[in-house]
Amino acid sequence: MNNTPEASLKKPLGVYAMAILFILAPLGNILISFLGSGLANWYEPPIFMALLKTISVFDWIWLGLLILTGVLLFIQHKLSWTMAIMSLVVVLGINAFRLFQADPNSIEPNFLKIFSILAVVTTLGVLVIAFYFKFPYIDRRTKWTSTEHNPDRRIEERDSERRKK
């Protein structure tokens, strides 16, 4: 049995970081939107809660989709990478739409344009990186949270086949 470090399954730290970002993105998006509202003291609890009530159902759905995508990336399911790509495409579409069609009365127009352009560029950049890595090896056997050595069973199978010959 080959227990060298080269034969162990690597923990996809990039996917792990991406999962954290997907989970934190809705909170960041809400905070940036409230900051751009132009309201003084938007961060005070009564004002903040009132602003939360103004978020549309559609926005809660796509923000929830981001959280779900992050959780799926942590679960290490094979479809989670596809879900992440689809979520990024949805976010890119929403940001592009809002760049040209948003209600200028709901947020300061200059802030909206700058934020939307940054959001589109950032999302597009993450999509390019995600397509570059195509489909990472997301396997539950990698045990991301474990500190124990986790041998790559594919290597062990190849080694046992070589010994048989």
C-alpha cells in the first residue's frame, strides 16, 4: 500500500473558500445595498430591520440560492460545482440587468452604476476561474475536515493491479 503524501487525496481548498464566499455573499450584498441607499444611520437596528422588510421575494430567492450553493459545496456533492456555475450565471444576469434597468429612486444612481459594474466584473472573473478549473475532484471521501491521512484509493487500486501482473 502506497501511503506517500503524493498518494493522498488533496483537499480542494479553493472550493472550500468558494463555499464560504457563497455563504457570505448575501450578507455582503445586503449591506452594500443598504449603504448605497443614502439613508443616514442605516445600520441602526430599527432602520436596518425596516430596510430588510423592503427586500423583494425575488431577491430573497436568489440570495438564498447563493447560501444553498455554498452549503452544497461544503457537502461535497458532485453536482455542487455545476450548481455553483449556474448560481454565478444567475448572479451575473441579475447584476447585468440591474446595471441597465434598476430603479434609480431605490438607490443612489452613481453608487448603483459603480457597484453593478464591480459586481459584473467580479462575477465574470470568478466564472472564468471556475471554467478554467472545469470540474474539481469533489469527492466525499476526501474528508475535508479531517486531519488524518486519507489515501487516494485510486492509486492503491493501480498499485494492487501492478503487483498482480
